Amino acid sequence: MHAVDVIIKKRDGGVLTKAEIDFFIQGYTRGDIPDYQAASWAMAVLLNGMTPEETTNLTLAMAESGEQLDLSGIVDIAVDKHSSGGVGDKTSIAVVPMVRACGLPVGKMSGRGLGFSGGTLDKLESIPGFRVDLTREEFLDQLRTLGMVLTGQSMDLAPADGKLYALRDVTGTVPTIPLIASSIMSKKIAAGAQAIVLDVKTGNGAFMKTVEDARELAELMVSIGKLSGRNVVALLSDMNQPLGVEVGNALEMKEAILTLKGEGPDDFAEHCLKVASQMLILGKKAKTEESAREMAQEAITSGRGFELLKKLIQAQGGDVSYIDDPGKLPQAPIKVDVIAEGSGVISEVNAKTVGETAVILGAGRMKKGDSIDLAVGVSVYCKVNDMVEKGQRLFTVHARNEAVCKEAETRLRSAVKITDKDVKPLPHFYGLVS
């Protein structure tokens, strides 16, 4: 078998066999197949697509390219969640202790932000001392003793995906559903969770711009999960406006803490309850969404979720005093409000523009390896369908210097549209794929 034959077959619209996919992924992981051939193959996949069976075989090949965790001997059932990325999405930080408070173990590996999509690990690192680099042994031991882990992905898990993603990022082959689905699911399968809740974002602040594309991706990932022996459901959630109020690492960490104390913004709290409910149903802790939601809400009301967040932070070396007093988190030296220049109804709060503004302020990365400023970001005080008056505060810019702050103000003004017509509020969710 030769790599060029596999490339030509896919170029011409053929369906690759499991043996051909295994050969190509194994060869690329070892370095026998060079980047230029892998790039050619990825472009052929982008142009011609893959069948669900092909995509499943690709997912399994990437999952099997490195170490795979087996959690069955550690806990009866472990549940994981994954978000396809968004602006202001700090859900994992709140949901993991919420779900654990309901008696369900959670073993989660998260990533860093790239572009305007924030990363859970970066937000957690605003807590001094918090470790996101647990070893395999530490991951398993903490899951066994504490029942929850929130750390970075080991380099030994699905190494083919890491190598292929880096290549796709620089060859224009990221936006293809089979490769997105296999990238996400290979890491989830390798991480060992038996049940997975996917949060697939759609809108201008997401990779999937339309509900139809988001549903296609969700259905494919759920199918892969089923074929690989995992129990998977996918929520389709809105990302046409930022989630919650805060966008920026320490800002979002504070908002997650406040949400666990029952003081978070309504839309973010609702999002957390919905995701947690699906995790509890999948983990067999609740039979209906209503009972699952009651359990998740009780985890907040009772304070158990907040206390478990402190235990999670402490277990991974973080300074718990920052959870008790979020005012200690990094703060930017410059804070400037952006004021409404007219009155009316908010018809748009463009999530992508807000996210890109946060990156310009220093809260995100344009390429892997870039340093970030944990303190900077944007507070968003308006939602679609809100009534606003001239002079009302729409945003607060948290900046490191005046020049960047001015640019951020200009960009944020372009993110908001105000009309005198009736505007419907955006839905939180567009459905569930199971």
C-alpha cells in the first residue's frame, strides 16, 4: 500500500477502507508519510467528504495512534463534556463540580483558546498554582479519590490528531465536518469516558455558522460515538451573541465562581443547567430532564457545587483563597465603559466581533504558543431584544493600555445594532441530537 494511492482514491471520490485509513494515519503519526502528502489527503477530504463509516474509522485510527485511558476500573461510569468553542463559554468550570455534587464522576480534558474562541485551561490558570498538566497516573488517581478532574490533554492521547490539526490549521483544511468530527471524537474516545455530552455551537461566533451545519456535525459525532461503543448526545446551542457577561480569562473564571454561588447571569446559568442535566441523564443519575435539572439546581442552591470547585482547585495545586474571594483574580489597570449612542431595541450583539476584540486586548491567541493576558477582556451588558436608552452602558473594556482600549471601543460599537423595530430574543438552544 502507498500513500499516493490513498490520496488519489479520495481525490477521485472513492470510499477508503479501514485498512487504508489505518495505514495512512499510522504512517503519518510515525513520520513515514510527509506533511505534503497528508495536506493533499486532507484537501481531498475537504473537497469530497467522507461517509459516516469512513469518519468513524478515521476517528478510531486517531484514537488508537497513542495511549487510551480505560476508566472502567476506576469508576462505574465517567461522563465527559465537550464544547465546540465560543465566546464567553466558561461552562466546564461551573458544570464539572455541579455534576460531581450530584454523585456523578467527571473526567475531563480541556484545551487552550485559539483565535476568538476561549480555552478552559487559560481561564483556570488565572488561579495561582493551578496545574493543568496532570500525568496519566495523577489523572486516574484524582478521578478515583475525588471523582472529578479538569486538566489538559496528555500528548500521548490521540497524537495523530494533534499533528493533523496543526497541519490543517496552516493548509486551509480546518472547516470540513468529517475532520472536525474525528478530531473532537478521537480525543474524547482516547480519554476513556463512557458517556459524552457535546455542546455544538452555531452562529457568527462559532465554527458552524448555520443550524443545519451544526446539526450535521452533531449527528455525525453522535453516530461515531454509537459505533465506537460510547453513549453520546449533542446539544445545539446559540453563539450569535456572547454567553454570559464576561469575555476574558480571569473575568470568566470569576463569573463561573459566582454562578456556582447562585449569582451568575441568567443565560449562563440556564446553559449550565441544561448541559449538566444531559450529563446526569447520560450518567444514569436521572431519568428525566426535569429531575436532572432539579438535581443540578440543588447543587447550586445547597452550595455543594461551590465547595466541590474549591476541592478541585485545591487538589490540582491552586490557591483556594481566589475562589473564596474572586476579587483577588487578575484585574486590568484600565476600565472604560462603552455607552449607547441612541435608544431602541438591541437587534445584534455580534459574538465574533466581541471575541476578536478580546483577542486584540490580549485575552486570546492568534497562533498556538502566543502568550495571553489573563486580566483583560470585555464585559457585555446587553443582549438581543433588550431595550436600551441613550447613555446606557453596553460594554466595559478591561485593557492594559490606552491605545488598545480605544481600538476595542471602536470595534465594540460596531458589534451592536440598535433598531426601533420589534426584535425576538435569540433561543438558548436549537435542539438535541441523540
